[in-house]
Amino acid sequence: MARAIHQAGIPIRLDGWDPATDKTVAESYSWQRTEGRPNRTASIETLGDEQASLIAPPAMIWAIVQQCLPFLIWAVSVGYMIWYLYQNWNQLVGYEWIIVVVLTILVMMVMAQITERYSTAATSRTLGKMVRTQIKQRTGYKIDVDARGNFEIEVRETDQFDKLVFKIRETALMQVDPKGARLLFEGKKERWCIPADSIGSIRLEEVQMGTPGESATSTLLYFVVISFASPMGEFEYGLRDDSRDFGAFDDIKRAKAGKRLYETIRAILPEPANSYPPQTVQTLSSE
């Protein structure tokens, strides 16, 4: 039952069962080239200073405003409450103090929900639009910037998965190009073209951040780990869909986003697929 729920893309925790060590689950979301080493190589181009930055100050300022606006509303509300208390210190009776305190807490809770369900998604969309606009000002890019189904990707080294303070290898707009059978990245500093024939393996890896049931920040992250050949050797990176949509963003949505990214890449890879050795879920204690 736990396996079926997990394969449906719904995160589940069950004592004595681990999806990372369940061979059936590992095989469902992993692929390895059967004919040996890849016969093509990917290109990784470092972009020069003449190329437009992915960051546009006006858009960044607007994104910050979108993210911080609920907090600012709460801060103004608290300021008004403090001013009201100061002006009416001697006139307030006991129940009125309680009302003021409860209202302050309620406003804070409402603003927190607005931040989680709306502001973060609005900020993500603003930043995504900014990235697409900036890429169009560059020269030589191969990606179809406006193609449906593009991913806003965070790229990490695999040894950065289990760190609270982590280093991001690159952030990029990624297109999975079925006709060209390749992945196209346009990042802040680099431009990648990864042909399907250069990919050695991919797998979906679940990473536990925090201690389940003990940490307020306990979350599951989902990385598509891809290895590919390049003229500089073989590389292995974790790709994570960094976009947000409206509404609560929980482990279930992160799992679905990871599965969607894996399946989109998997669709351009050849059959048949071999199972990849099961990976151990990396756990980071919050203590």
C-alpha cells in the first residue's frame, strides 16, 4: 500500500519502509543507458560579460515588494495597535486588551497564509517573466524562451542536497526539446546543450530536510539527478523545479513537480531502461 501511494506521487512516511531502499520504487523513477558509455557529449558554454544578465533591477524590486507586502501590512497593523494602546491606555478595560492582542495574532496568521499561498507564487511568476525577458536580450541562445512546458531549474552538486546552507551550481530556464532530443539550459553564467545521447543515467531522488515530526521546517525535496558526458569529463547534477504555483506548497506538490520533471526528461531517452542502483535518502537532522 505504501509503495502504491508513493508511486502515485504522494509523499508517505511509514515506520520500517523507505522508498529509497524499495527496489520497485527505485526502478520506477530511474534510467541507465544500456549500451555502455554515451556516444555524444554535451556542451557547456560560459557566457561572457556582454550577454545580458538574468537579473533586471526593476523586476527584482517588484518581486521583493510582492514577497514582503503581507509582512509590511502586518507591521503597519501592529504599529497601529501600539499607537491605539498608547492613546487609550487609561480607557481600556480587560476584555479590550484581549481583543487587541487576538486581532494582532489573527492578522499575523492571515498575512502568513497570504505569503504562503499567494505572495511567493506571485514573486516566482515575476522572476520567471524577468528571466524570459532578459534571455531575449541575449545573442546566440538556442532555447525557445516562450515554449510551453519550460522549467525554471535550480542546479545543485549532489553533495549539496543535504545541507541547510547550500551552494547553487546554477539557476536556469530549461527546455526539454523532443524534436532535437536534447535539454537546453540558459542560465545566469552558463549555456548548456545536453543531447539525449550524452546522458548516461537519470533518477528521481527524494531528500529529507529536517526531522519528520520534530522540525517545523521538515520538508521533502525532489531532485532529478542526471549524469552526462562532456568534453571535460562526466558530470552529475541534481535538477529541481524551482517554480511555484498558487495555494499551499507542500510535500505532495514538490513530489508531483519532481515526477513531472523526471518524466519529461525520460520521454526523450531511448528504450529499454535498466534499473539504477537504489539510492539512500539523505537525511539532515534539524537538531
